[in-house]
Amino acid sequence: MNKVFRRILAILPAVLLQVLWLYVLFSWLSRWAVLINFALSILSFLFVLYLITKQEESTYKILWLLVILTFPLPGAALYLCFGNKRTTKPLQKKLDAVGPLPESRTDTEPLYAELSAENRRLSQTFRWIEGRTGLKLHRNCEAGYFPLGDELFPEILAELKKAERFIFVEYFIIENGLMWDSMVEILAEKAAHGVDVRVLYDDLGSISTYTKENADALRRKGIRCASFNPLVFVKGTLNCRDHRKMLIIDGRVAFSGGVNLADEYINHVVKYGHWKDIGFRISGEAVENFTRMFAEFWNAFTGDRIPEKYLKEPAAPAHKGKAVPRTEDGYVLSYYDSPLRSDAVSNELYVDLLSQAQNTAWFFTPYLMPGEALLDAFVRAAQRGVDVRIIMPGVPDKKLVYRMSRSFYPVLLEAGVKIYEYTPGFVHAKGCVIDDIVGTVGTVNLDYRSLFLHFENNSVFYRASLLGSLKADFLATQEKCVERTTDNIGMSFRKWIIDGVLRIFAPLC
């Protein structure tokens, strides 16, 4: 049963409800049909007022308003089941039930004093992220940037072989093949030697790639394994997926970025041309945030609990046994987004960074379906003279989503945003660099699902050498792209109509 069929299955009960209601209305209640419809219209009007007054993205509200006004019964039922944040309460209860993690070892006040003296505005941004997520700013001691999953993969295997205490694996997609099988071989060997190995994957993200039998096989190897938000039946938390991607080893090194654990991400299997993705490796104190993010989810959603010593004890140095001087390479704050919060941290972060941009703002994203606030931030930055660029795929993985993304091109291009499409294949990279001094690498796409509905993780770097590598990679990738302009995107009245309709339904994709 594939993902598309599951989504259709989720909508089907509401549609059947509307059909049943119409049948009852015209067959049994025909003499009161006018009165009943009038009452339903009043209820729909009140429901619409409720939606208008909610603090949500305007595009999302417009979609639900159209659905509810057109089909009152199924529209209201769908919203109450899938569109309302109250449907996420079961997940929130699980997070609340396990209680808080031990206090962080990091004192951030000296860091903020330094940062504020250099760039007070960005210091405010970092404080805001910390206040909203509870995850702290760190010195960036050592970070490596990988312009392809092909280059990230060997580094992952090398670090896994060094594990002595624990290995935490959390990914949206896991699929058997060269990449995952090579990792499992090491994970099983480490588990046999007493290393605490735990794997968490998203049930819907891996629905066609990783089965219960695969998970059971891991457990027989001594590896703890669990799926996030299992899709046993259609429920209100269906859209709340764990899109996070992180690998933490001994609390001393962590990997993250766009790369899932499947062979197309390392170009061992070709699906949509050359797969362009990015990732990074950090070590030192900054790994603490990743350990805490994984521990919070594992404790809440598995019924198990990670020993607190992993969070309390300082990690062994990345270069064990060597006298390596302490390095300082800017700052980093790794955090995660949650649909359970009232605000969308990454969405507001990107709006904030674009508002601060003075010279350049360059973005990688596989999907481009921003809400109104972020779209306006892109437009305003370009209009005031900032060099705003976006690299998109040239070969789509989902044709409808690709078409929806392109529906946003005209308004961006007319404002002066430069859009490039990667001709060799698919871009799955998620990252940005602003004015060469601040940027992000993580799992966040510039679409509604990533920015508002999924659990995501993101890392914000400031004055880190990694940003220079990201910028160089962006320019190298741009050389392999075709630039889109208002002259070559093929606009017509028919496409304008289609784009308008697609823009309305973009929050669902």
C-alpha cells in the first residue's frame, strides 16, 4: 500500500460522509432541506470565523476555507482530523510524560556576550532560537562539509568503526542496499561488543522501503529499533512525520544533512539522474544538541529510556589519544522544528535571515512552496538589491510537486530572485548561506510540509569555515544549472490559471 493510496484512504471517509449526508437530506429530510442547509451555512460561517482568527499561515487557511465552504461536512471533518494542531495532542502527551532531560552542561552567556559584541542583531536571532527550542548555542570546534552523499558515506563508516559507548541513528527513510547494509554490518558488530545501538525511523517515510520484518532482524542482532508514529490506522497525527536525519556516535561526533540511508543518496542507484545532496559532520561540545534531540524522541516514543549518563558525562575527544589543541571555528546552534509548537522556527528563522541580508542570500532546496511570509521575505530582499539565488532540481522526483514549485517562479523572478535548475539530475540539498557569515544545513525544505507539519532538524552556523565550503559548492553546482527567467519558463494564460490552482493546494503536498 503506497503513500498516495494512504492519503486517498485518509480523505475517503470525509467524502463518504458528504455523500451520505446528501442522500439523507434529499431522501428522508427533503421537506426540511432548506432549513437544514441554512443551519449548516451558519455553522460553516462560524467555522470560517474560527479559522480566520487562528494564528496560522495565510495560504494554509485559504485552502481550508475553500474546502469547508465548498464541502461543509467533509471539509470540517478533514480539518478537525488533519488540519488542526489539536490533533497533535497524542504526540505532545508522550513528550510530556517522560519529563525533561538533565540540564545541559553548556553555559551560553559568555558566548552571547562575544556574539552580541560582534553582531547584536544575529545574537538576538540565536537567543530567540534557543528560547523557542531549548537547545543551546555552542562554539563550533570542528565541522566538515560534504557536497555529496557519495563523500559523506565513507566518513560515516569510518566513524562507526570507532564507536565505544553508543550509536544513535534517526532517519526519515531507511532502505536495504549497499549503504544501509554496510552500516548494519558495523552496527551489529558493535552491538555484539556491548555498544548501545539504537535506530529510529519514520514509519510513513519508510513505508515502502523498510518493513517490520527488517526491524525485527535488527533486534535479533542486538540493535534496538523503533518506528516513529506508526501508521496503524488513519489518525490526526498522520501528517506529523519525523523528517529528521542524524547519526550520533559516543556524543563526540554527529552527522546530519539531507542524506537518507538509501542507495540513491550516494548515487549507487540512479533514479532521477545524478543525486545532489549535502551533509556535514561536527565534533566536540556542539554534538550535545544532537544527543539531546535523539534522547528526547527515543524516550517519548519507544517506551524505553536512554541512560542519563550519556547526557551528563562529557564526550571523549574526537581525536582520542592525541594531543590536539582546542580549535574554535565560529558558532553553531543545532535545533529541531516541531509541529507541536505554536510557531514554526525554521520558517521564521529564514524570514529573519532574509530581512537581515545585505549582499547575498543563496539557497539549496528540492521543493519551493513557501508560505506568504517567506515568499514575501524573498521578494523584499531581492527588491532592495540583495543577490538572492535558489538552486532547484532539473529532474523532479515528484512531477506534481515540481510543477507546484514552478508555480512560484514568476513572482520570484519578477522581483529579481535568480532561480537555477540542476540539469544533471535531482537536488535534495537543504541549506543556505547569507552574506558569507551565517547559514544553515539540515533537513528543512522550503515547502509547507517541512516548514509547518514535520519534525525537522537544522543547524545554524555563524563565522564557521563550513560556510565557505557551502558557498564554493553552491557556485560549483550553479555551473551545472540552467538559469530560469521570465522568458524561458513558458508562461501562458492557461499555465497562469493552473499555477493559481496549484498554489492554493501547495500546503497539502
